[in-house]
Amino acid sequence: MYDKNNIFAKILRGEISCKKVYEDKFVLAFEDINPQTKIHVLVIPKGEYVNMDDFSKNAKSIEIEGLIRGIGIVSAMLGVDKTGYRYLGNNGIDAGQEVPHLHFHIFGGEKIGKMINK
Ligand code: 5GP
């Protein structure tokens, strides 16, 4: 069940400010408030989806395309398409998802090491 009062829903409605990187019909991208790497940007769909489970089952094809293309557009805008980056999504409890609106993290701007630290 989607919570319309989650933080990213409020950012999408303009009720909370963000440092916007990019916006189009399907996505909003903004800097993470607590960056883990030199570049740390979040890309979120404009539709109301809790996580990848929800999105993969319920999003329209055009929304899925819009999100994937959005990640590519944002990575090019940030210049990390040249240097490399990690796109990461946390889904649910075991992954430690904090905000219940689907988002991809884009990490880059420096060497960021291997994938998993437990
Ligand atoms: P998750 O753990 O859900 O994958 O990541 C949530 C991310 O959202 C975290 O990296 C956190 O720093 C970021 N975040 C939480 N609240 C805000 C906010 O109000 N503004 C922005 N820009 N980022 C936020």
C-alpha cells in the first residue's frame, strides 16, 4: 500500500524542497540529502510505486521505459557515464529500504569499491 505522505511523495508535490538534477514527464532526479559518494543522486518515477516489486507488477510499459531512460539521461548529465557509476535500488526490509517510494541511487564521481558490505 503506497503511503502518499512519504518523503519523496512530498518532494514530488513540491511540499519539501530538493536539489533537482533533472525532471521530465516520468522521473524526477535530485541529490541525496546524505551523500555516500561524491556524486549521489536519486532517480524516482513520478508514479506512486512503493518499490521494484510494485513497479515491475503494476507500472505501465511507458513508465518502465521512462524510468530506465531517465537513469541513462541523468548519468550522462552527471558525466558518470564516462567514468562509471553504480545504480542501486533497495527493496523492502532485508535491503533496508527507508523511503517507500521506488528510487534508484546513482553513486559515482570516485572509485566506490565492490558491491556488498555486510
Ligand atoms: P533507501 O535506504 O530507502 O534506499 O534510501 C533512501 C535515501 O533517501 C537515503 O540515501 C537518504 O539519505 C535519502 N533521503 C531521505 N530523506 C531525504 C530527503 O528529505 N531529501 C533527500 N534529498 N534525500 C533524502
